[in-house]
Amino acid sequence: MNRYPLWKNLMIGIVLILGLLYTLPNFYGEVPAVQVSAARSTVKVDGALEAKILETLAAAKITVNGTVRDPSSLRVRLADVETQQKAKDAIEHALNPDPENSNYVVALNLLSASPQWLSSIGALPMYLGLDLRGGVHFLLQVDMKGAVTKQMDVAAGDLRTLLRDKNVRHGGITREDEKLVIRLRDDATRAQAKDVIRASRNDLEYTERSEGDDRLLIATLSLPARKTIQDEALKQNIITLHNRVNELGVAEPIIQQQGLDRIVVQLPGVQDVSKAKDLIGRTATLQVRMVAEGSSTLGTDTFPENRNGQPVPVAVKKQVVLTGDRFVSAQATFDNNQRPAVSVRLDAAGGRTMRDVTREFIHKQMAIILFEKGKGEAISVATIQGEFGNQFQITGNFSSEETNRLAILIRSGSLAAPMDIIEERTIGPSLGAENIEKGFHSTLWGFVAIATFMCVYYVLFGVISTIALGANVLLLISLLSLLQATLTLPGIAAIALALGMAIDSNVLINERIREELRNGSTPQAAITAGYDRAFDTILDSNVTTLIVGIMLLAFGSGPVRSFAIVHCLGILTSMFSAVFVSRMITNFVYGHRRKLEKLAIGQIWKASAE
């Protein structure tokens, strides 16, 4: 008798039901929405902002169909494109009355139209790539020379501090292109300086020359150090770009390295090229300055500090104590009195500078200034309670949420190297819709052709194989949705390939059953032997193909990686549907019959007797 135990039938049934639930959101489509995110790192997206936006839209007599808020953005769901544009204009006017000094990014976006009950169980549609949804594509050229010169400027400051600490007198340290020129008075002092620097820095190479009465020590980066700086600059720029494009709420943006000094940025669903360029090109830097005391404003700068939602002017000295390059890490924590605080760590040179400053200005106030788009804002003003070095805590009247935000601001920093946009293009949503339609039709007609052949050639077993094939597509799409993977045109090609591979497993099973029948086995025995003996062959063929898919996933990028993800998932779902789902259906059709004379599996061709 061919029957699965009850628990196995229930397990397969539950998997298919879950597959259906997580596939459904992909059929509801999308609705227009307006997304609001912070244009400056110190601006919050919270409940108060949501209330203000809803009040603004109500005053403009615009109907809102719901809102979705996350830590970085707020999205307002609207009925149609016309209402979406009106809502964008109303929100922009209310939140950014001064276009030159905007606090928020207001952008057009799309939201899934699936019901709330599906979203509540985490059933979301899979993301669509640039070629299917439309959007913008940028190719950025990273100025590697700029990354090196920036590090040489930092190294110049380090060497000044080092030589001063070791009491080595020099006539100045200047950067000439990518070289540091140290002026010394005689050969003995030059040798001493060289030994001191070499003991501290192993990433520099040295040459010597004379210029009048000066003895010059010229330091340049070694080739391994130069390559390390360039690689780290590229990685830091990619991380910074990820943080920036998250403000646009782009679903699965593609930001990856291309070649040695280029970065590809693809933003699916974004049509406003100018706003995307403005966001990508944003610069943000940190400075530590001492707060100016007294009423005199000479020799000071004034920046606003956000206190309880209100900007309060803070006067600080023009002299910069530290820049953001010196911050290594920042984490939200608690002080000894269990009050929220931010734990900060500086590099060695920054620690020495901070130790000198805090020793001199104990019980004075120090401010951290964040500069974005050429405008500064005080994100922290604290009193120096004692001397500290490269590790210290920033405490104040903070909440836990505020310390988390402050830690992120300190960590964010600026681009490690300048970048230029050397290529940009926009892919319209109509072209994306056309690609979706062509991909869908090719997959659909491929499925119909396979189903027709199977039903004609294998009769009832062909119908069972077709149902299992449909279950395979259902499970594959549900997995892509559950994992929130990005579907691209290569991904659609991988789905079509998965159909062919999945039906191949059913062909092996059906032919094995036919062979058992030709050898004289009873129908029930032929079903059992067909599934059991075909499984090893199916496993071997799929494992070898899966290995290739894993290699593509590990070493590929872009379209190749997208193809590999769908390909690997398709192999797993095809094995489950071809073996377990089709076996369960076969058991339901034939398993309860004690006396079974024949199977509806098409013509059983037997070899003619000689």
C-alpha cells in the first residue's frame, strides 16, 4: 500500500499553505505613496512628524489610505498618482518652507497593495530589480589619489605630535602631492627623526636630500600601505552610500564595487534623478571644538543645538580640536550611575590631542559639531569632568533613543575619498513593466507547453506532475518573497530554467515506474519502486547542479548573483515538489486501492521478443 503517515501529509499540506500565503502579496500590485525621510542626520522621523503630516494632508482635503513608519522614514499610502503628486507638494511646502535649507527628503514611492493581515504575518512581495521596476543607475569614479592625500594629511599631524613628544626639533612638516617633507637642521637630527618615525610607522618609505642648509627627510607610502588605504576607502564609501540611500527607502539598492576604483549604484523605483544625486553627493564631517565663554562673539562660530525640539544657539571657538577622522567607534551605553551615555574611542593621535585639551580645559564645555551640506549643527555639548585620552564617555540629559542616534551620527562620518558621477541613466517604469510582461509570458507559455506534453504523454501521472510543477513555482516565489530577495530579468530566466529541471525529476520518476511495470511488477509495487529508486538519480543530478549554483553565488556579482540565488532555491523546491508533493498526490489517487490492475501512465512500450 502506498500511503504517507498522517504527520507527513500534514507537513506537506502546511508547507503548501504557507507557500500560498507568502506568494499572495505578489499578485496585489503596488499603490502610490509619498515617503518622508530625514535630509539631515540630526532630524528625527517620529510620531510628532507623522501627526503633522496627517494634519497637513487633512487640511488639503487629501485622503490617506494608511501610513507605514520605520526608524528612518514615513510612507503615506494614497489612492492614485494624481493624489500622490498633490500630497507630495503639500508635505514639501509644510516641512521645507525654505527649499535651500530643507530638513526632510520628500519623494514619490510605491507601497505594496496587499492586505494588512498578510503584512502582519510578514508576507511581503519580493523586490523587483532595476530592469523590472525602473529607477536610476549611477557609475561613480572614486578619486584614489584623494584618498591617499587625505591620509597623508592625517599622517602629517601624527608625525608632528610624535616628534614633539620625542623632543625632536624640526623646521616644519609639509605635504607635497603624495609626499611628506620634514625639514631638519643637521644629519644627526635627521637620523634621529628617521629612527623615531620608523619605530612608530611601518607603512612609510624614506628618502633623503639636502636643500640649502636644511636636511630633508621625505616620507612616502609603501605600495602595500597605499593599496590598503585605497581598498579601505572604497569599502568605506560603499558603506556610507548604503547609509545615505536608505533615506530614500529604496528596496534592495545595489551598491557594489566595479573594477579597482569604481562603484555602481542602482536605485530601483526612484525616478527623481536630481534628488538621488543630491543624496549620494552629500558630505558630512565632524569637528570637536571648545565652547566659547563670555558674551564676546569675536573669534567664534555659532551653531544651533536641538534641545527639546527647539534650536538653541551655541557659540564655539574657531579652533578645531579634532575632526571626524580621529573617531574609531561610538556605542550607546550607560555610565556608572546607569544614565544613558555614548562611549567613544579615538585613534592614538586623537587620544593624545584629547588628553592635552582636557587637561587644559577641565570643567569647561566641549561641543561636537556635525557639518552637512556646508551647514553645522551641535549634536553634543558636554562639560569636561576630568582628563581623558582615546576612550571616554559623552553624558548629558539624554534618553536611550538619543544616545543611539548620537552614536550613529558620530560613526557615520564622511566619504573616505571624493567621487564623481561619470555615468547616469534612468530606466522608466513603462520599460520595467514591459520586461515583467515579457518575462511572465515566457514563463507562462513554457509552463503550458510542459504541462501539455506531460498530460498527453503520461496521462494521469502527467497531470500529477503538472500539479507538482505548479507547487514548485508556488514554493519558489514564496521563498523569494519570504527572503525579500530581488527579482531581475536573470532571475526570471532562472525560474524558467527551474521549471525544466523540476519536470525532469518527474520524468525520471514516471519512466522508472514504467520500467517496473515492463519488468512485471504490480502497479502498487511499481509506484513504490519508481519513487524510491529514482530518488538517488534525482539527488545526484540536483546536487551537482546545486554546486555550480553555489559557485556562481559565491564568486558572481550583479545579474549573475541574481540568477544564482533563484537557481539554487529552484533546485531545492523542485526536489521537494517532484518527490514529496507528487508522491502525496499519487498516494491519494492510488494508495487506497487494494486491487489495482493498471496505472494511467501512458503507453507501456515493451521490447519485442526475438
